[in-house]
Amino acid sequence: MPSLPAKNRAEDPEMNVEPPSSAVEVLTHALRRRILSGDFQPGEFLRDVKMCEEHSTSRHTFRTAAQVLVTQGLLRQIPNRGFVVPEFGPDDIVDITRVRGAIEGEAIRLIVLTGIIPSQALEAVDVMHRSTLSSDRSLLVAADRDFHRAIIASSGSPRLKRTYSDLEGEIELLLAQRQDFYSTAEEMAEEHERLINSLRSRHYDTARDAFQEHWEDLQIKLLDQR
């Protein structure tokens, strides 16, 4: 039997060879996009055979990519059952929004001291203004992610950024699964503009109160959808 080409050897599930990182990265990105686009329902298992057929890949590559998504909070691994899309209950929603608020609270303190409004946050608000809930829901979820990511990044604290990155996947998935938490895209844009204006005040209590109201309002909206 002729030897397999290098590419096929890496993708052959029978070969004890690590798949090329590019193959794992491509599949991780594709699965992430599908999860956040709602291709899979909360609580749905991503079956090895089906995923390998749909993405023309090996089980080893799929499992490696799925493990990456587990670390990002976009999948959970159930022993002897496989990988499943998380389903968030009320306790999860309260915990995620509370931790996000605690992390952002420290970032706000540092931003108010510098007075520098992150340009990425302003760009995210522009995206919200240009979008509509009917056609751009995934875009709006990404804009919300980019806004709050920019707030954390502008704090200048590598530890805050590292802590937030551990939570970001769960936040994004939660918002993607509850896409009707705003009545209109304009409502979403206006709420985030209020947060920007609170930072421009250079007054910590004003900014903290505005963000606190935002976190609590989001928590209520998400819980009301259950």
C-alpha cells in the first residue's frame, strides 16, 4: 500500500500524528461561528461522526478543536457522552453578569483616571446604529462583545484582560442565545452611548452607576426571556 501524503497522514484518525495547527484552527473557527450563529440548540450534542462528515475532517481534529471551544466556554464536555452546547439557567445568568460587572468595575476606575475613550468602543456603537435586529443579530452580539472587550483592554491591566477573556466566550454565547434582549438595535446603541458619556464625565461614581444599571438591566432582560 503506498504511503499516505503528509496532509492525509495528519488527517487520518488511525495515525498517531498531531493534526496541523492550521487544520484545528480552521475547524475551531468554523464551529465557533456555527455555535454563535445558532446552528446548534442549547443542550445539543456535537456528535463526532456528524461533525467529521460535515467538515470533512478526522475525529482527532474535531476533538482537538472542541477542546479549544471548551476552554472558551462555548462547549462543555460530558464524560462518556461528548461535547454539548451549554444551556444557561437562571443561576448561570446571574453569575455571569455579576462577574462581568465586577471585572468591568475595575476597568472603569482606570479609564476614568486617564479620560481616554477606546476607539473600538465607539466603533462598536456605530455598528449598533447601522444594524437592525431583523437582519444583523449576530453582528449586534459581536458589537456588544467588542464594546466591552475594548473597555477591559483600555484599562491597561493585563490581569483584568486575562480574567475577562476566560469569561468572554460564555458572555457571547449567552447573548447569542438570548438575542431578543433589546427591542431594537437603536435601543442597544443608545444604551451603550450612555455608557460612553458616563466615562467622558471623568467622574467614577457617575460611570460606575451607569454601568451598574446596564449590568442589572441586562440581567433582568436575560432572565425575563426564560
